[in-house]
Amino acid sequence: MSITNRVDANTYTSFDATLLLAAPAFQLCDPGLLQPSFLLKIINDSYVNVIISYDGIYGNDVILAHDEIVVSLQQQSRVPGNITLLERGFPVYVAAETVPGKTGDIYVISYYQPV
């Protein structure tokens, strides 16, 4: 099987920020990436800072209100499994840093290189 010279996007997920609970009560935002991914982008379109967790227990990152983060891993073409990727099924959890906002969404977007 040879690797292709193209990049595809996984289907994005969204989470209604009005349903956020205050930290440390993490909620599942993305149940798991559909493919091993080299780029993960999380957009916070709400009015509160959001804490991101990748295990549902500990906070790993913070996204300020109306901001985004991009986790960009190794992007050179290699045989799948021989580069740094977020594994298939990798979940993303969220919690509000303070009192949840009244409007907005949180989006999880990822990209992968198909085989």
C-alpha cells in the first residue's frame, strides 16, 4: 500500500457552549478522530475561556474566548504509523474555565493523509 500525495479532512464535530459545565467537569466534545491525524484545530466561538482535556481528567490546554488553537504534528509523507499522529479514536473533552457562556460553539477539526 502506498501513501498518497493528498490530505483529507475528518468530519468536524461541534459542541454547544451553552451546555458547558465549569471545570473540572469535563464533557466529551469529540468522541474520537475518525483517522490518525497530523493536524488538530479547536475553535472556541463562545464568550468564555475553554479548558481542553485529552483524557477527560486533566486540563491540557486553554482556548480563550473567540480564539482557536492548532496542534500541528509531523507532516512529511511517511508510511502511516511511522510519523507522529494523533491516533484514531483520540477524544477531546471541554470544560468552561468559569461560568459557562450564553452563546457559541466549540469546533474540533482535524486532517489526515489517506493511504
